[in-house]
Amino acid sequence: MNEFDEQLKTALTQEDQEFLTETMNEVNYYKEVFNSLKGPDRVLNIMGWIATLVASGFLIYFLICAFHAETTREQILFAALAIMLNSAQIALKMWLNMRMNRRAIQKDIYRLKLALSTSS
């Protein structure tokens, strides 16, 4: 180990050391998704993923209805509903991914803050 690592270990509290060991490992996308279901924002994230799954289900249902519709008016109606649900699903997924990125950036900023506080 170099001198900086030794200074860092002596300056950090037990809580900070646990945080660093938890966040130093790179996490793949699916682990990040499941980790987003924990913590302070878990209720919003769970509701977002449930809404995404519900929108996906209705999207598939409306697409099937559009292909089995008897009139052109029904086809247009179901196709328009499917397009709206697809847009809603995309918006929900973008929002959830932005929240996951925000959480990752906050962890990186906290890690940088710890490194700067121990180096001075």
C-alpha cells in the first residue's frame, strides 16, 4: 500500500470504510436496478417499475386488440392507445434510469469528498 491508502484508512470512520467497500465494486445494470429498490427512494422506484410493467402489459393487449379489430376505427383507436402507452413506458424507463444515475453520481461525489477530506 502507498502512503495515501494508509492515511485514508486511519482517517475514515467505520461507517465510511463500510460505505467505500460497498461502493468500490462496479455493479452491472441489473444489480443497480435491484439496488434501486432499496434505500430512501424505494417506494417511488417500486411504483415506477410496477407502472412500467403495467404499461407493458396494456401495450401488448392493445396491440393484440388492434390486429383483431373488425373495423378501421377500432384499429386506429387501439393503435393510438398502444403508441401512447409505448411513449409512457419509454418516459418511465428514462425517469428510472436517470434516478439510478443520480444515485451513482451521489455515491461518487461522496467518495470524492471523503478522499479530499483525508488528503488535506
